[in-house]
Amino acid sequence: MAATLADDLTPFSGVQPDGAWRDEVRRLARERDAVLLAHNYQLPAIQDIADHTGDSLALSRIAAASDASTIIFCGVHFMAETAKILAPDKTVLIPDARAGCSLADSIDAAQLRAWKAEHPGAVVVSYVNTTAEVKAETDICCTSSNAVDVVRSIPEDREVLFLPDQFLGAHVKRETGRDNLHVWAGECHVHAGINGPELAARAAANPDADLFVHPECGCATSALYLAGEGVVPETQVKILSTGDMVTEARNTRATTVLVATEIGMLHQLRLAAPEIDFRAVNERASCRYMKMITPAALLRSLREGRDEVHVDATTAARARGAVQRMIEIGKPGGAE
Ligand code: 13P
Ligand code: SF4
């Protein structure tokens, strides 16, 4: 199923994440021989019950290596699809298939084919936030934690088409200094809403704080600008994937950290470094698709075996090489 966003996004509700729920989830997971994976933006109760919580690269790697016969992917649809591409013989369930992604929706396979036709011979690098059909048209996938390494792995003289996130693309272009990298003008509605003026005001009010900024943010450029202008010391500005934020939380000496990404991230950061005061740059930056994986949805998934994720064999075979290259390149990504 392509991740075209559903009209009705009312989450499954009516179940409290209490002790009885936790016992039932664990019992059903054992019964199904299922591993529970949760992205860092999931609701805290879902992160806490999962076997592994992490960024999209780390979760892809875990899905590929797992012995479990069923993967329950608590995240958004493209992540579960990626797990299915890597593990076609396993049953992959997402607790609510309506959990899409506005960024993945910003380019489809026909648009990518047309773009490729304008740049024959270019290497296509797609962020993992894309549908299986787009991945099937891609040479190498990447995530925020290895995007720079992936582009560096491509010979300097080859043109690169980078999609779909314009802010991550700008970050990669800056880091690699490549002029022959073309960037698709897509964006994530949640991260684009974390803007530069907001970040600048928060940084000015907290001059000693570290800034942890996800490269999908509209403010990533401003964060680097603030550092360049000396408003915030360069060492305090850190452009990081969600998994790398957790690693950095354990290493920083800062007592306050301003976090520019989806607010679900704060839960793992506070668990990793309880002594640090983590503050969201934008408290309204919540991804409604991620939050559709509710306690009720997870229970339904385990009881009814829903929603099963299918990727047709031809598309999966074409996409697999690009996804495999993604998990082979760069740092391992972060998961607990
Ligand atoms: P990460 O790759 O950093 O986990 O981010 C995924 C995502 O959807 C960000 O919005
Ligand atoms: Fe997609 Fe944005 Fe939600 Fe991440 S936060 S899953 S990019 S809509």
C-alpha cells in the first residue's frame, strides 16, 4: 500500500496503558513470537513497552537481524514497509496502517521517474521516509544519521538527486560541499514548523544551553547561522538524528538542552540523562501520525494480527538493494 494519507485519522482509543495492559501486551507478543520496535517519536507508554526504541536506521537494522517471526512496528507506515522489504519472510504488522508521513507523501514514483529523466546518469539518494515504490526507483537510501556518509560514498563527479526533504538535503549539501547535488523541495510539516526565529529567541534566552537540532527542521539552517554569527558558540549547536541525540545526551556537559524535533523525543532523552533539563523548542511539534499508535491500537494489532504490511515482490526486490546499502553505510544509528 502506498502511504497516501488517510482522511479519517481518529486514533483507536479507550485503553489505558496500565499494568494489566502491559502484561497482556507482553503475553501476546510472546504468543505471536513478535519483536516490538518503537520509534523515538512514539507515545511514552509505547516506547516503554517495546523491545527496542530507536531511530529509523537502528530499527531497520534490528528488523533485518531479528530472529522473531513477527515484527510489530510502532512507527509510521514507511518504516514498517522498510522492515518488510528487509525481512520479506516475516510477518510485519503496524498497529494502525493509517499512520502515514507527510514527508513520504511529498514525492511519488512517477514524479521521481520524471526527475530522473531530466538528469540521466544521476545517482538517486532517497531518505528512508519514502514509499516502497519510490525506494524501488532509488540507488541508495539514507536516514538522518547516515545521509552525509551515503552521499560521500558517491564519486565526486557523479550528479546526485537527493529527496524528498529539502532541509536534510541542504544539510548534506553544506556538509559535503557538493555543487552537483540537486534537492527535492519536500518537507515534513512537523519539522518545517520548528522555525528559525523561534530557535533564535530560545537560544538567546538560554545562552548556556546546547541546541540539539534534527536536520529535517526548518531551523537547522538558522542554528548553523547562529553559530556562524557567534550568537551561540559553535560547540553548542548539534545537528543530530534522533538516535544520535540520545548518544549526545549522555556525553554533553550542558545542564540545559533545547531540543528541535518532534516532542516524543524528550522521553528517551530524559531517560538517558535525567539530570539534564531538556526543553522543546516548539512544544506543539507533535506528529499526529506517530501518535496514532496508541495503547488500544497496539492491543488490537497483537490480538487480531493487524494491520499487516505487504510490499509486492517486484517492488520489494527493486527496493531491497537501496535499503541494504543504507544499512551498510555509516554509523550504526541509535537504539535502546
Ligand atoms: P530519524 O531517522 O532521526 O529516526 O527520524 C525519522 C523521522 O521520521 C524524523 O521525522
Ligand atoms: Fe513523517 Fe514528519 Fe511525522 Fe517524521 S515527524 S514521521 S517526517 S510527518
